[in-house]
Amino acid sequence: MKKTGNYSAKTREIVKKHGGEKSALIAVLQDIQEAFNYLPKQALKTAASAMNLPLSRVYEVATFYTAFSLKPRGEHVVKICMGTACHVRGASSIQDKFERTLGIKPGETSADGKFSLETVNCVGACALGPVVVINTEYHGQVTMAKVDKIVGKINKEGAQS
Amino acid sequence: MVNMIIDGKNVAATEGTMLLEAIRGAGISVPTLCAHESVSRSGACRLCVVEIKKGNRTRIVTSCLYGVEEGLVVNTKSDRVQNVRRLVMELLLARCPESGLLQKMAQEMGIAPQLRFALDTDKGTCILCRSCVRVCEEVVGVSAIGLFARGSHKTVGTPFMEQSEACIGCGACAYVCPTDHIVMTSTGDKRKIWGRTFKMQACSKCGKFFAPVDQLKFISKKTGTSFEELSVCTECR
């Protein structure tokens, strides 16, 4: 299988970049996630053997941190902040709006693979609440109308490229 | 040797040992679940708590992890200790209501399940003490199992909850498990554990199925002893 080979080769490259150090496991997993947008099973197995770590240890770390995803994620990951400040400023209705607009629930990816929805606990931008982070871009003081605008803009950009 | 006072008795203990051993050595019983002689201590079950007094201060510590100290005053049955222990037991009971061992221990301690703690139905009898994970890493040396996810979703298992290639079917995890959460079934020449079926090796002398083939291969590889030599059960050796 070509895809499996790709995962292994790229993963080995990432491990090598970090010098194969066991303590670099989290950094390696972050890089793998950056490369594939999630943590593929094959990549975890390759990383474990390349770093001389038991697979169980790698899987423990991968499942512990919510920043890691073991399921393929969409092109655009929408993270809705559910921290206290955002919550009191209406994050749950923003979440509701995103769920209806994208047709997915938190933890899911849209059928076209374009969007993933996630809820996070605090992104450290409480003054801008409610905050929504899409990929690495922060959107502050999000309103219902703004949700449509943001999603519309991403859809338009995707159609152009 | 260090001298301590445990429940009003003068007790001497060897330096470097843990309080739990000193207390038990003095003939005082302390309930524990996760302190197993074969694995390192982790203080996971929290049932071994005792109250220690240094100077004018007292505090609660897990006796299985607290090293003996000169002049320490230990109380294993104070109200504070009993309260902490009761809460720990109540929470363990709520997590594993089906566990026969926990039920028995709770009864002996006079503790009943509390309504305020909703009973878990999906945890089996696992108290997440990590003894199995530690024995697999420290004693067996294959690290086939681990504790995955976090918080209330935390579960013990094999990576991806699939049949593990690293597992050698030795059953050490099932042996150390204090609450018998890990199920291992052996029938004839087959042994089933962690969803995988292992072929058992028959003793070349008496013909009894005594160990998984994979385990013998692993030992042979590690120690350099030939597989044929290992294919004789301990009774015939």
C-alpha cells in the first residue's frame, strides 16, 4: 500500500529530526499531526519502533492529550472556546450555530472532509470572548452573523483555489 | 535502624524501608489493593493512608510510599485516617460495584455504598492501580498494555484495543490484578487474554500444557536458553 509507506517514511524522517530521543515523543507526535493532520495508526507504530519505545507508551501519550487526534480531521479545524469567559458570553449558542451550519457535532468531521468541529477549554484570549479558533486564526467576539461570514469566507477561498 | 512509635508501640525498622512494612511488621493490619510484592509502589489505591506526626504537625500519607523516619509518630486508626479511608473505599465501591473483593473489604471495614456516588457500569472491576501495566514493563519487559485516555474515560488495554503483537501471553497482569479485572482463560492447548488466543506448549516430558509458546520463545531469546530446554515444565525439570 502506497499510503502506508508514505506514513512510515515521513514518520521516520520526523523521528530522525528529533534525534530519536525518547523524551522528544510529544514533539514527534506534534510533528506527525502537523504532517498528516491527525495521528495515523501506522505512523504511531513506526514512531514507536524507530524511537525504541513500546507502542503502548506511544498510544498512552497520544490518547492522553486532547490536542492529539487519532481520527482524520478536516482541512479546517474549528475550535470553539468553552472557557468560563467565553461560556458566559454565549459560547454554547455559537457552538449550536456551528453545529447547524456545518452539520456536524463536536468531535466530528464533515462528509466532504472540509471541517472538523472541536470544543476546547480555554485558548487564553478571554478578553475577546466568545473566541473561535480556526486552524491557527483567532476570531474574537463571534456572533451568529459572524459565523456565517467566517464559514462563507472559507468556503469561497476553497472554491477559488 | 530507625525508631518510631506506631499506634503507641515502639517499633524499630530498617532504614530505607517503607512505613507499610514497618506497620505490618508490628502486627498491625493495613488494607491495601495496589501494593504487590512483584511491582514497584505507586500509591494508587490510597487505602494504606496513615497519619504521621512530626513535631507538632500531623498529616495523612500513603504508608506504602512513605519511607521510615527516626522519631516518627504514626497513627493508623485515628478518626482522620478512618475518614479518608472510608471516602476512598466509597469511591472505589462506586466505580466497581461488582467487585467481590471490594465488597468484602468494605464489609470488613463497615462501609456501605453511598447513594451520593453514582455507580459506574462500564468500568468492570478495574481500579486503575496500574499494577498490570507496571508488571508488564518492569517484570516481563514487553510493555504490551497501558492505561489509555484520561479522566473518566481512562481504561486499561492494549494499544488501539487490538490484539497486541508485543504480548507474550504470560498472564502476569492477570496475576497481579488485585480485583481480577483482567480475564485470562486457559482451555487445553489455548490461552485467551487481551482478546488474543495463544497456543500453549506441551511439556516434552509429561505432556501438560504449561506455558504459551510465545512466552517460551521470548524467554529463550532473552536468556539464550534453548527452546527445547524450556519446553519442559517446572515440575519435570
